[in-house]
Amino acid sequence: MTALPAEYPPGDGPAAKVSVSLRAGNIRAIRARVGARGFSAYVDAAVERQIERDLLEEALVANEDQVGVIPQEFRDEAAALFREVKSSPELQGDHGWHEHEAG
């Protein structure tokens, strides 16, 4: 792989070609959603979301180090809210959560 300049934050900078290996089922699912022309943009957006999740997890750990662990009742409440949103009729369609069209 070619070294990239470090001055670009996640989600910024010019596009660069890299080689990655993906499971066949994931490749099929991406192509079914966006076709061959949108494949790179879809994967790039997914990587950016994962980086955001990683940064949020790091912030959560840093916060817990400073003020203590989030009480279980708040964790349960957040999990219940996520399940409620995930099961909303708008996301179900004919095939459920995993088949929701990417925006």
C-alpha cells in the first residue's frame, strides 16, 4: 500500500486506491444496494462510520475513567430505545432491518 499524508482527518482528503478483502456475502449485499459504480463510496462511508464509533467508544471510556461507569439502568434504557428504533415499521419493509435501503 502507498503511504498517505497524515494531515487528513477521517472523512477528508483525496481518494486513494487500496486493496481490501471482503467476505463474498458482504460484496453481494453492497452490489445489490448500490451497484458496481457506488461500491467504493459505500465502503468509504461504512469505514467513516466505524471510525466515528471507535472515537465515541474511546470518549465513553475516557468519561467513565473520570466520572465512573454509566449505571446499568441507563445502559438498559439506551438498549431498549435502540431496539425500538430498529424494529420501527419504516425500517422493516419486505425484508427487515438488514435490507433497508442505504440513504
